[in-house]
Amino acid sequence: MCRWLAYAGTPIHLDELIYKPAHSLIDQSRHARLGVETTNGDGAGIGWYPDERYATTPEPEPAVFRAIGPAWSDRNLHELSRCVRSPLFFAHIRASTGAAVQQTNCHPFRHHNWLWMHNGAINGFSTVKRELAMAVDPALYADIEGSTDSELMFYLALSLGLEDDVPGAVERMIGLVESAAERHGVPDAMQMTVAVADGARLWAFRYSTERHSRSLFYSTDIDTLRALHPEIGVLRVVSPDTRLVVSEPLGDLTGAWNEVPECSYGLVQPGEDEMRSEMHPLTPVAP
Amino acid sequence: MCRWLAYAGTPIHLDELIYKPAHSLIDQSRHARLGVETTNGDGAGIGWYPDERYATTPEPEPAVFRAIGPAWSDRNLHELSRCVRSPLFFAHIRASTGAAVQQTNCHPFRHHNWLWMHNGAINGFSTVKRELAMAVDPALYADIEGSTDSELMFYLALSLGLEDDVPGAVERMIGLVESAAERHGVPDAMQMTVAVADGARLWAFRYSTERHSRSLFYSTDIDTLRALHPEIGVLRVVSPDTRLVVSEPLGDLTGAWNEVPECSYGLVQPGEDEMRSEMHPLTPVAP
Amino acid sequence: MCRWLAYAGTPIHLDELIYKPAHSLIDQSRHARLGVETTNGDGAGIGWYPDERYATTPEPEPAVFRAIGPAWSDRNLHELSRCVRSPLFFAHIRASTGAAVQQTNCHPFRHHNWLWMHNGAINGFSTVKRELAMAVDPALYADIEGSTDSELMFYLALSLGLEDDVPGAVERMIGLVESAAERHGVPDAMQMTVAVADGARLWAFRYSTERHSRSLFYSTDIDTLRALHPEIGVLRVVSPDTRLVVSEPLGDLTGAWNEVPECSYGLVQPGEDEMRSEMHPLTPVAP
Amino acid sequence: MCRWLAYAGTPIHLDELIYKPAHSLIDQSRHARLGVETTNGDGAGIGWYPDERYATTPEPEPAVFRAIGPAWSDRNLHELSRCVRSPLFFAHIRASTGAAVQQTNCHPFRHHNWLWMHNGAINGFSTVKRELAMAVDPALYADIEGSTDSELMFYLALSLGLEDDVPGAVERMIGLVESAAERHGVPDAMQMTVAVADGARLWAFRYSTERHSRSLFYSTDIDTLRALHPEIGVLRVVSPDTRLVVSEPLGDLTGAWNEVPECSYGLVQPGEDEMRSEMHPLTPVAP
């Protein structure tokens, strides 16, 4: 089932979000509140883009750390989170919906400069898996390393133009999955919250065929939060365009969290931000 | 924190208890009800004595399988449980109280023909650890492979005569631990349910310094259960001296489970059984 | 690259072959002599059929244990090998030819009552992988859990009639792989030694497109060995139809090992045995 | 048995030494040339001090990553090595001399700002282990997490004043070990190459009771190397005090490697460097 968080903004240490909050991702690995399972102990992963001020190459790939042990006991995850600082990163804790517990089934998935992570499932996946796999661009097929629906969704989106048009590709991917499921008599095909990043921008999607999607929240914009909570010092040092997107709120700070509406997506980018209450609708496009 | 189960009686496949019951040990690895934590995902282990009818050596050592992944996703554990049949076995799922997640910190612990497992903790363990380690028989010290209080308690008991007098050794071990804790100003030193087996007999202990011990139950004797539940076929094929001891009941069968009283222990052995409501009192013996 | 061994005959403990010989499989995990790599430390696995005399169900599935750590340090593998006795078993140590180190990429692979293991590789696998995956029976596609050529070969063979005609299916599988490789301009497509078992019989194959195959040996028949080596007691207690097939000899016993010829296969079954020097030729059948 | 490398100087990415050289540490994990074993696949670890220019706290602890899988297949190790840049770091690949394969038995070991790694063994360790453990400062005893001689040597050195006088503490530690071994009738007690760092300085030791120590080399000073090899560009961008200490040379560059003499130690520090051919003698100090 899974829980995840994505951050974009002023570079911070990963542990500020993964470990320190009252209901951090680590706490959610054992006591998730809004998910299908309270335990998310089938592996964890982080992906982070380097701090631009220290980058040594023009367009570096994001780095990824993935491990099959539960997040709460992963010392290496803790070490990394303490010493890595990043302006754009993903963190994910996994609860398997059937696929094996292995490193290649942990999120985030990476393809060149792209990161992808997912909470949810494709209903009746084993029934439609072959058809979906065959729809992946032949040039990309052999890059699929694991056996999850999550990774397959990523490769379908890549095949359907993710690198040029993220929302469009995701809409086409959903449409393809729902279409295949329908032909195989599988109801409620898609259940997903998804985060995508290319190194500069971050998209967050919330959608389900049954219109009852896994939880997803985004943080209130910094200026508003500063006014609401002058007592919180860190709000003064992060840039105004800093944003978090999370499966469930990391704490109880009043006014800090906003639900991403059903069947919609938002975009976070430096400066101009499109993550606000009137988000973009998500409309699947059948093949 | 942990949960465990011990079985003695007619040889059965391990999965009959570890996997099949409604509230099996596998279910308890994610949804324990009577423990400190609902999640017990810091490793798992089983120890089993061979089916005597097929034994190839006179007094074989029990076999042990221990792994650091959570029990719920351990395929090897499932495979073994399906194909191993044993008349006397231990199964344990771990929730660490501080010590590292590693195979040598999983239970059960083995020494020659002896098996030992534990739920609970020694309070202020890091404060008293050295003194306790020094009290272990020098000839045994280097056999200690892990860093848990559980394993150290086992080696203390071995040093204090476990192989000749199990209850006495456990009482002396508790006394030694409480005495050391007192000298270091540590309150409520001991918290434990412990199972011990030598290949023929099984002892179960429930004790805590604060007299508020971790949960422990034993199964009602078979003859009584048969009368209570004629509808349950398996009760007719197991021997009358068959007995289970569990951290928490594996299901809701009326009259099947009995709480082990505070500060007491019971003994299960072929034929004559000393596991009944008026159990033996457990009295720590200070050094 | 890998090394493996298969045994059929009088039930023995697995460790008699996996651990005890001078050049056991465990020794080969660090010091293989006839393979591409001396180190085979990318996981290990065993698959075994139960001892018929103790079977509890008519046609049980073989049990499988697979782990990602190197065989030489795997305590659970050692424990199991000590206590499992089987009349027909597989053991495999892995040296990856590219695919990730994960449990689902360890051999042997199992499908119902069938076991399969492989040493070698499909050349240019990423180039032909999609086409081969598409040729798998749609009803079986979703059962593929890993990313190895080895497992895909198994599923192709199953799709091509393995359950009815093992040699024929393997020949058709090789033909299909070579045909796809040729169309993609990949030379020397197939490199393989393969073992297959169904619970009663054991087939061993040795083949490569370039006619320079990975090493494979079978043991001399027991009667001949007994005459050659009257000093070896164990030869007197195993049945005359007992046979081993190995990637490389487990020791230096004179006259004990015979090379399986290039492009051939043999069959081991109770009583009538077809594993002898004039083995069956292996002729790929193009689709 | 193990192999290791230590680096001090201009900040570089870890993979420059761990992965890229012809006979990198990764190559040594399968094909070590000068060690007891060619395979060092019982875990790996790295410890690194942050790049001072980007440090966020005055005296930060070094970060440590340790994993039990073989280095050659560890994707996380590869990722980290690619993106971590450090002016002072340790890397170690393990070949166990008996102690279990677990994260707490991987090097480097850390205590506050100190790092320690070791190649070698204490002969007859199980015989002297208790006595040595009891010699550790009681305030430090419970910090020992693993079961290796290597870690125990570190804690003995800490107990004997490592934080104030590194060479003196190591000499006293060796003396204590040899003295205990002698009383227990164990010959050739100590076999070691050891690296120690405090965040600013790096010490390297080479010693064995039998005066036949594990291999250890240090790199020629940069100015000399530049003159010898004007063709190597990287030599022009690293500071003159840059130094490597390695179990075995990472490549065949003429004049680049110098053997650390038997029973001696050297010190690498910014500016003034004491790592040269006439190193300091190492004289054990008996207790």
C-alpha cells in the first residue's frame, strides 16, 4: 500500500521530514493512520537531486537509495537522511500489494533524470500485466527490473510521452490501464497517488477509477504559513515556493495541510507554483 | 518486545500454528493485540527438534532458522513451516528493545540441545550489561554472538546450572539480574516470558520485577478441549499431552486458552504434565 | 555464471553433497575451477522433493529455499542442509550475468511440481528479452517474478510443452531463443547447462550455440564405482540407480565423473537410467 | 581477512578510489591479490567526514554506511560513492575470520568523531575474548555492538587513551592483547593493519606479533608523483598533502606505491605529513 512524501524548495536535510516530525515517514512505517495498512515495512527508498550550488556536472541523475528492510530499523537510511541535503527529493515506504519484497520493487523508480513513486495498485494486476507490459515501448522493456504495477505504470507513462508532457502521459497511462482492465472484466482498475520529478519540477497526482483515492495532501504556501505560525522559525528560512506533498500529514500544525482533490494533479516548480486548491483536473485518455 | 509460541506433543507441521490460525504468529507480526507494540517486524526465528520416528542420530541438536526480515514477508520461513514436522518447536517474532536487527539477535537461541526464547527486556540493560556479562561462565562467554538481553539471560542461566535444574537456574538468573540492577539504581529490572526446551521437555516462565508481566497463555488440556469442542477434528488426532504455550491466543476458541499466572512457571513433558492452573511459583534467588 | 548440482537416488541429507565433499558447492562458491568466475556469491538456493516414505500428500510440491547472501556464509542454508533428507534435490549458487541480486532471481525456479536451474546466459538478453517474454503463454506470463534469462527460459519451456515432453520443449525453447537472437543480430545466443525435475525424474542438458558449453558432469553408475572403490562405504548403502549431475566434480575420486557431451541430454529415473556415455543428442527446433 | 583503503586530501568522490581504479576495492572484493583470501564478500562499509566547505555544524560526526552483502553487488554503495565527496574517508571490504556476517561486524567502526578499521585477526580470539572485553572501560562496554576482534581492539584502544594519544593507545592495546594471549598459551596473538581517523588526521598501523604482517601501502607524495607522471591530470588538481593508504595497490602506476614497513605507523595530516619511508616504529607496551 505505501506512504510517501515529496519535497521541493530550499535545500534541507532529508531527516527534517523523514525522521523529525511527530508523524514522520518513519512513524508511518509502523503507525500509518490514513492508509490501508498501519504497517509499511516491505522496504523503503529515497531519491534526491543534488544541491545545485554543489553540483559537479550539468544535469546529474538523481541519486537513489533503496533497501528491503523496514524503514524504522534501517540505519543506513538514517545516516543518509542526516547527511544528505537536497532541494528536491522523494521518500517512500512500501507495503506490498503482492509483488515480492526486493530492492527492485522499492520506490522511487528512476529513469535518467526522472523519479517516480506510487501508492495504490492496479486491480487484477496479474490479469492485465502481460497486456500492459506489451504496451511498453520495446526500447524500454528490458529496463524494467522489478515486478510491481508501480514500475510498470512508470514505464507506460515513459512510453506515452512522459518526458515531454507529464500530465498528458499520466492521463494516457491511466486510460490505457482502465481500457485493458475493462476488456478483461476487472473493475476499479486504477488506484493511485503518484509523484513525478525531472530535477526541476515536481508533479503530484491523485486518482482512482472508483473515485475513492488513497490520501494525498500538499502543504500550505509558505507566506500563508508564516502568517499563521510566526512561532515556527524554520518557515522564515525556506523560500516562498517551498512545498511538500505527502500521503498523510507529518503533524498536526493547524492550516498546514490541504487535501489534494480527487482526480486532480498539481505542479510544483521554482517560482511559479501550480499547487493550490483549484488544481488541474485529471482526465484519463483511452488509447 | 516480541511474541512467541512453543508447542509440544504429536508431531505437526509448523505452519499449523505459525500460519494457519486466525491470529497466527504471522498475523501477530503486524497486529499483535496484547503486546507493547502491534508490529513485531525485527526478525523471526524457529527452532525445532526432529520427529523421533525419523531421527538419524541419538540426541540430535535442534535445528534453527533465523532471519532478519519481518516474518510476514519471509518466504523461506513459510516454506520451512510447510514442510517441517516436529513434536517440539519454538517460533518467535522480534520487536527490538534497542539491540541491532541481526540474525544473531533473533530468537530462539541454541546451546547444544537447549533452546531459549524471550519476550520482554532487562530495564537499564546498558547500565548493567557489563556486570551481567562478567557473571557468565568464562568457558561460555565467547559463545555469546549477539547483543541482546535475551541471549545474555540464557547464558547466565546456563552458567547457573540450567542443564541440571531449569527452574532453579532461571530463579538464580532473575535474582542475579535484579541484584545487579538494584546496585546500579535501576528499578523494575526484569520483564520476561521465557520458554526453554531440552528436546524432551518444555518449560514456560512468566515473571517481572514489577509484577506486571508480558502476556502468556497455555492451552487447555486436550481431553477437556475435545469435550468442549467435538466439532474440531484435529483434537482427536493429537496426543492427550499435547500443549501450546503462547504470548497471545492464536484464536478465539472458547475455553482453549488459560493465562499463566504472574510469577510462575509450568512444565510440559510427555505423559505427566505440570502445566495446569496451579502452577509452580517463581521465586528469584539473589546471589 | 553459476554452479549447480542435482541428485537423484537413495534419500540422503543435502549437506552430504552441498557441504561435505572436498570441492563441495560451498567451496565452489568461492573457488570454482571450471566456471567463468571463481566467485559465485550472488545468492544460493535449494529445491527438494520430500522423502516418499514420509510424504503426507500424494503429489507434494517440492520445497524451495532461496537467499540472496553468498552460500558460504548462509547459516540457514547450512542448517537446512543438515536436517533435510531427500531422494531428489537441486542446489545452485549464483553468479549474476547482469540481473539484480534478489531472491526471485535465485535458482531453482519452481512451477507446481517442476524444478529448473541453469548455468549460462542468453547472449544479448536485453535485446531479445521482450520478444521472448511475448512468446510465453499468456496464462503464465504473470507468474514470472524475476528478471533473469534463466527463469524466462523455464517459462518458455513450460509454454512449449515441458510438462508433456521435457526434451522436446527444451529443444523448442532453444530454437526459439536462437531464432529471435538471429533476427536481432545477436551471435552465440544460447549458453546453458540446465537441470529439470518433476518429482520422479531428472533431466540434465548441456548446450550452447557456439558448441563450447559450460561444464557438466554426471557420476559413474554405482555398481561400477563400488568395484572401483571398495573402500568407500557409502557406495554400499545407496541404490544402484543413484546419480549426481554437477557443474564441476565435487572431488577427485578416480573414475567417478564423466563429462556430459556437448549438445546432449540425459535422463535419470528410478530403475531404468538413461544417463550414460551415449546420451541423447540435443537438437534445437526452430519455431 | 579484509582489504581497506583510507584517503586524506583534496575532497574527491568516493568512487574515484572505490570503483574506478583498475584494481579498485570492488575488484579486490573478488580478486584480492595480497590477502589471505581472494574473496572479501562478507560485507562492506564506508565512513566519511564531510567536505568542510559545506559543513553545517562545527565538529560533525563522520557518516557511516555499512551493509552485509558483498561490495561488488551493492547498488547503494555504488550510488553513495558516486555522490559523496569527502576530504577524509575510509572504505572496507570484509572477509570474516569467524564472527557472524552482520552490519555491526562491518567496518569502519565509529565512536563520536573517530573511525577505525582493521585487517587481520587476534589469534585464539575466543580464548582471550572475555579477558579483553573485561579490560574495556566499563563506561564503554555497552557500546560494543558486534562480536569481532576488530571492534574490541578499537574499544580497548579507546579505553587506553586513543582520544589523547593515538599511537600510544594502539601500542598499549597491542601490549595488552599479547600479554593476555601469552597467559592463555596463544602464540602469534596480533595480526593487524589498522587505520584510525579523528576528522582531521589519519593514522595507519602495520603490525603483527609474528613480524609477518598483512600488506599495507601508502601513496608516494603528490609532488614526486607529478614529476614522475606528468601525463596524469588529476595529480595537478589535488593538494600536495593528499595521501592514500591501502591494503594493496589500486593499480600498477610506477613509483606510486610504497610498502609500510613492518611494525610501524604513519600519520597523515593537513600540511605537515609524517607518512614517509622512515616511519615511526610501533612498540607494544605491556600492561
